[in-house]
Amino acid sequence: MEKAVATTQGGGLNRRLLVFAHALFFVLGFSLIFVVGWGGTATLLGRLFGVYKGIIGKVGGVVVILFGLSTLGWLNLPWFNYDTRPEWQQNSQRSGWLSSVLMGVFFAAGWTPCIGATLGAILTLGFSAQTSGQAMWLSSGYALGLGIPFLAIGLGMERATGFVRRFRRHLRKVQIASGILLIVIGIMLLTNQLTLIAIWAQRNGFFLDLPLGGATPTYLLAVLAGLISFLSPCVLPLVPAYIGYLSGHAFGGLPLAEQESAS
């Protein structure tokens, strides 16, 4: 009995770390775009991103839609499956890290950020080769601040799996809701509708930012501005889809018997 409890606790810890790792790779994915694509506009990679970001966003929209269909169980693609069989776990973890990075890249490429005072000052520095390094450094701080809530959500997904264990009959409903949200965000990425949300939020003053008074932000202010911007309408529409994505990893780690009894 004690051994079984210890095994369960160990499995819960491993699953928590696994889900958090996927959240971390997601944050690294969109941070890469922020630092290189947005902050490093004057660099070669930044210019390439500027040329192809529209295509990357549309490809990301298709991928997110496929992931939503897979979550709903309407499409069987091995890259999106989260199985509990040992022979699949070894391969899925190798491909899963890349998929999490790509999800972050796709979201960042398809999302035109609400450019407030802080991010606007950072991006202005990125237009010059002389100050692009400083812009990339400050962009990393902005991405760090924006990523903190996403990482916190990743840490909290284990509690969600505990809830599902107590209410196993609702697991299919969670999967359906997650799949639908992913499809909606995928369509918005594919049709460039997330950009319209950013424009609408900016015009109506819903974007939260720090008043700089024309000064260049410090790294700490960049982190704080990124953290605050998580609450803006430009970011919040991505959160349900992000949770839906992580739920595939969190619930996919549940024992197979629990998943079968939940369906």
C-alpha cells in the first residue's frame, strides 16, 4: 500500500515537471520571436522574420487547428497524440518538446503585439544596428515578464488533473472544450484576426502599460511591462488555447485505466 502511494506521488511529481517543461518550452518559443523577431529588427534573422512572419502565423493557424481536431478525437495524428504506452512515451517526449516550442513561435508570429509605451520604446531601439543589442536584451525582459503567468499556469495544471480524477466523468467535456478553443484560435491565426484584436485593444485603451515619459526602459521595467501586458486583450484570447494545449500533456499523463473510465 505504501509503495503504491509512493508510486502515485512520484508519478504526480513527474507529470507536474513534464507539464511545466512544456510550458517552459512554449515560453522559450515565443521569447525567441520577441527577442530576435521584434527586438532584433535590424539583424538578419529579424529581417527574415519580418518577411515571413505572415506565413509562419498562417502555418501556425493550420497546426493549431489540427491540434484542436486531434484533441476532439476527430483526427489521428501521431505528432499530437499523448498516450500512456511506454513505447510511445519515449518518442512523444522527444517530439513534444519541439511541438511546445513551435506552439510558442506560432502564437508569437501570428500575434501582433499591442505596442504600448514600453514595447514601443524597445522596438524603436531595434530599428538601429547600433542599438539592436540593447533592444534584444530589453525584449528578453519583456518576454520574461509576459512568460511568468504562462509558467504559473503550467505549474497549476497538476491541480487540474487532480480535479479530473475526482470528476472523471467530465474528462471528455474538458477535452471537447479544449479542442474547440484551439480550433477557434487556430482560425484566428489563419485569418489574421488576432491582429484586429490588438488594434481594437489599442484604439480603445484596453492595453495596460507603464508610463515612461519618453525615457528608455530599464530591464526591470521591461519585465514589469511584460507581466502587466498579460492582462491585455491581445494576450488573454491565447490563454484558453494555451491551457487546452497543456491539458493534452497533463491529462495524457493520467493512468490509462482512469482515462478509460472517464470516457
